Amino acid sequence: TLMDQTFKSNKDKSPLPCPTRIHHKKADFYVDVKQNKFPPYDILVTNPPYSSNHKERCLDFAVNQLKKNGRPFFLLMPNYVSTKEYWRKITQNIQVVFIAPSTSHPYEYNHPEGTGHEKSPFESVWFCGVSGNEDMKALKDAFIKFHSKHTTSTPIPRWAESLQGLIQVGGVSGEKRKNPRQRKKMRLLAMQKSSAAGPPPSSAQVTNTALPSSVQKKDGRPKKKFDRRKQNSAKKAKKKRLNSGNDR
């Protein structure tokens, strides 16, 4: 039995390649866990919400079930989870495998509007927990053999058994992820930069900036060259007329 604890109304109904019973119903998973009413299952396969602490809570449940009942799990989560302290603590003393899509076919998402990003700044990876009795070399060989046979047109997904291995195959960056406040500041700066750019300049503006300041156009008309000598001469003439009027 496969269980997906995250209900999605648009769930893919494609049949699996083997006789399988799938449990996928609308329910409050956390309440079910608290009351110990979740159904018995053999494998947990899910894509938990990425917001709040859902990833951590789902991982904690999955690892507990693996340790107590030998139930493996496959969680599709952001690759940065592998660098988190809670991942390291929760997954102590179990065997884990990271499966990242090939570099030519990564898991990518359109970013919500208004966040300053066209695409999500992270990719997703399968976080897999397997029984401690599993022969990891045999498991990896079977994985490679299967994908070599069934995905001849695309590269084989990347396999790693540690954070360092995931970094080496390019499944996650080795750099420390910025905290929420820093990420918020970066989003605001990106949005401000985008707003400051504004619409493209008109042809008149482009032509005007290419001319010397003395002959730049105003509203499309040539600006007369400023001549201080003429201005001074006009002032003297005006003053002379006023003086002659006073003499009379």
C-alpha cells in the first residue's frame, strides 16, 4: 500500500507499473497522526507543502515510521532541506538516499507573482529513507539498471547518499542559504530595481540624450544656445533707458 498524506484535488491518476493499492483521501493528516488513525501502509510517497514547518513535521513522521515499522519513505522537497539542521538531527541512524533529476530535466516551479522572481530559486529532490538492512550498492545498481533501460532518451537521474555527495553531483549548492529576513530584503531590492527601470525611453528621449547639452531639444524643438553676453547687453540697455527717463 502506498500512502500520500498530502491531498491534492488534481492528483495524477496514472496507473503504476505494478499492482498497488493507493491511499489518497482528503483528511487532516496531523489529527490522524495525533489520534493514531492513519491507515497501515508499506511505503510513504508524498510532496508535503513547502511553507511553514510542514516539511519538518512530515519528515519526523516518516522517519519514526521507518525506525519503528521499517516503512521506507520518498519525500519530494526543496533541495535546501538537505542542508538544514533539522534534517541532520531527524535522519540520524537511518540510511538515506537523495535522487535528483538530471541536469537537463530539473524540477522547477513558476514563482508566485509579486515575489521578485520569475522562477523559484530552488529545485526539488527526492529524499528517500530506506531500511538499514538494505544493500546500498545493490540498490544503486538496480536503480541505474532500471533507468538505463527505461530512459534511453534522457540522462539518468543523479544519485547521492550524503549531503557532500549531493553537492558533488550538483543537486544542491554548498553555500549557506540566506535567512528569511535576508531573502525578503533581496526580493524587495529586486522589485524596486524592476520598478525603477520603468518603461523604455521614447525615440525623442534617446535622440535628446545623444546631443550636446547646448543644443539638446525641448519638447522636440532645438534649444537655443545660451549667450550670457547678449543677456548682459540687454540689461545695460534697459538700465540706460530707465536712467534717461528719470533725467527728464
